[in-house]
Amino acid sequence: MIDNEKVLELLKDVIDPELGINIVDLGLVYGIDVYDDHSVKVTMTLTTPGCPLHNTIETAIMYALREATGHTHHVVELVWEPQWTPDMMSETAKQALWGGR
Amino acid sequence: MLTAPSTADIEDVKLPMIFIFTGLALFVVAQLILTINMGALARGLPGTPPLLSCAHLILLGFGTMTAMGAMYQLVPVALQVKIRYRKLTYPQYGLYAVGVLGLAFSLYVFKPALLAIFGTLTVIGALMFIFNMVVTTRSAEKGTIKTAVLLALAFLFLTVLLGLTLALDFYRPFLKSWHERLFHVHILFGTLGWFTLLIMGLSFKLAPMFTLSHKYESGFAPASIHFLHTGIWVAALGFLFHTLILSTLGGVIVFFGIVCYGIQMKKVVDHRLKKKYDLGIKISLLALPFSLALIILSIVYGLAVSHAFPTIAVVYVIIIGWIAFVILGYLYKIIPFLWWTYKYGEKAGQKGVPLLKEMMSETRGQWWFAMFLIAIIINTAALVLHLATFAFITQSLFLLSSVCYTLELANVLRK
């Protein structure tokens, strides 16, 4: 059985390969919807519009969801509003980047 | 429904790689030619056929070839647009590569008839690129990056047009005393108009993206572009009409533009969230103060001691210390990034996938860039002081570093 908590845990394994920090701590995940058929919709953003790692991160999310649910009927929606700011990062991410700056 | 990276996405990576590695191979060849002919350059003879061939290999074969490949990848990223005519890209590469190789050969053996033929091929290849990029960029939203890219493309157009005119003048002379004036404008448009505007424009996206910089003031970015653009035209008028006051004024305005760019980059770096950023980005940012310091020292020494403007040393620093050094820095970051995306992008999140930083050795990179830096400093001094033998030795060090650097980047493709 998959739920929002489980999906959030899964997304903590999806690492931004440039920064080496997971997308949850980076504050890139804006929303998680789990439907009755166990399909999942992840609403997320990126640190900068046009980030070249766009496809890579989406692929990693899909892989994690497929491994957990056994099917591929998931959606990753990329949004630019609200715009990502460093304030959205967790303290862990800030520490990892610059000792909490 | 989300899909994995498509074939088109993967081709997006192959295309810049073909351009970039062709450019790097030609860079090494150019350095070999420069090493053999460094004595002539130090003695104040920059216009020999091998040195003309070398300059075109560096600026068209390496710089422009690499810039073309990088722009096919970076313009869609920086401006959020799609390449308008993707089918044109590979034929454009073929025409341009054959044109530049033939042009370099024609200059080396100095055959005006061949020069006109391969010059025309190069121009056609460049025009195809300019057309594709202009129609692609026009659809982007207004902004400093868009302005800089469009201006850079306009200057590339003017540079190749002037180059073709000069090549035709070798074949059937008609320019007389205007040949030298147009030659100076050709160098000005190419080095500052095309390369510098492009480097500045793309850096306004790349530097904050790779250092994760946010919430910085960006007013110096448009100022730098407008100062540089204005300064180039004022200096060009000075060159065309042999008016020292105009060319000097143009130089001062260009300097203001460069300073504004430097301030903007400092603001980006000061507001970064990534404390440790990659070697390639550091080198690209270092290129400006490094080359500016070398140019100022060369000019001060030249005017104070030799009572002559050290033109050869200044042009050398602009081409190698600024343009080539920025490109070499960015490539050290971009190539592992592109290759990782191509090779491992579809396997992201799975076990056994290397991290991006594992694609390249930063320690060895520091050695290659240190060798480049030392060689550029001593080469510049040797050009100012006219030390032919000394210049040959240090240029040999530069050649060695360029071979090591290129092999280091080629090694990424084995991972």
C-alpha cells in the first residue's frame, strides 16, 4: 500500500546529481497525490528554469515509483510557480551546501 | 504521463559533443603550428601564412566550432526555446568543418584560389548556423541573455563577411589600403563582438546555474552588454578612419563593459549557495581578471619602456588568455555533465551509477590549468620582450598542456 508518506520517503532517494542532495531536502517537491489505482502524481519544480537535468530527475522519480508500485502509471508535473528559492531548502540541504548559509 | 529521455534528447548530447571534440582536436593542431612558429610571432611577424592558419584554427576551428556545439545545447537551456531547424545541424557541421579545415590548409600553403573556395564553404556553414540560431533565439522572451546572443550572432555574421571579403581580396586585389583597416575590424568584431558578447551572455545563465546563486542584483549585466556593444562600434570607426581618439575612446568604453561584467560575476559568486564549486567554473571566472591583468601589464610596459603598443601580446592574451581559457574552463564542466546525462541519464537513481563529480579528475585538471596559466604568463612576457627562444620553450609547455587537457576530456567518454 502506497501513501503520501511512503512516496516522500521514496523521493528522498532521488538525488540531484549536480548538487548531490535529494530533491525533498532541496525543496523541489511541491505536492504528492496518490490515487485509488495506486498511481502517483508528483508536482515539482527545479532550481532554475531550463535546468538540463530536468529529464534525468524525472526519470529517477519514475524509476523509484515503478520499483515501489510495480507499474508505470505515474505523472511528474513540472511547475514554475511558485518560483523556487533557497529558503525552500531544508536545514540539512543548507548545511550540505554551505554549512547552513 | 512522463516519459524517459527520448532519442531526440540523447541526440541533443551527441551533437554538441561532435562539435566540441572536433574543436579540441583542432586546438591541439593549432598549438603545434604556434609552437613551430612562435619565434616569428615573438619577433613581431604575426602575418606569416602559418600564423594566419593557426589563428583561424584557434578562432574558427576551436573557438567557433566549440561555441556552435555548446550553443546548440545551451541556448535551449538558457532561453527556454527549441532549436528551430534541427535537421540543419549535422549538414551545417559537415560544411563548416570541411570549410575550416580547407581554409586553415589554404592559409598555411597560401593558395588564394583555395582560400576563396574554402572561405566560401566556411561562410556558408557559419551562415546556416547563424540563421538557425537567430530564428531559434527570436522566439525567446526579452532579456539580457537574448540581447547578448543576438548581438554576438550579428557580429559573427559581420566577421565572416569581412573575412570572406579579405580572402577575395587576396585572390583578386581590390581593397588596397582598406585591406589592413578591414583586417583590424575583422579581428575586433571576431574577438570582442562574437566571442566576448557570447561568453558574457551565456555566463549570465551558466555561472548562477552551476554555483546555485540566487537573489543577486543583476543591473550590471545589461550595462556590460551595452557598453561593450557601443565600444566595439566606436573602436571600429576609429580603425576604419585611422582616428586614434575614436579607437582609444572605443577601448575605454569596452573596458567599462568588461568591468561591469566582472562586477556582475562577483555578485553572482558572492550570492552563491554552493560553497565549493567546480574547477571548470572557477577557471572560467578567473579568466577575466587574469587576462585583464596581463593586458594592463603588457600595455603599461610596452608604452613606458618600449614606447610602442604591444599589439601582438594584447591580441594573444585576448585570444588565448580570455577566449580560449574561458572555453577550456567551461568545457571541463560541461563535457562530464553532457556525457553523464547521455550515458547514465536513463539510469538515474539506480545503483552503480557514478556521481557527476566522479566523471573527471579535478586534481589532474588543476595541473593542466596551472600549466596553461604559467605558459600564458611567460608567453605574454616573451611576446612583449621579443624573446623568440624563450617563447618557443613556454609555448611547448602550452602544447603539452593542451594535449594532456584534451586526453583528460576524451577519457570522460570511456566512463
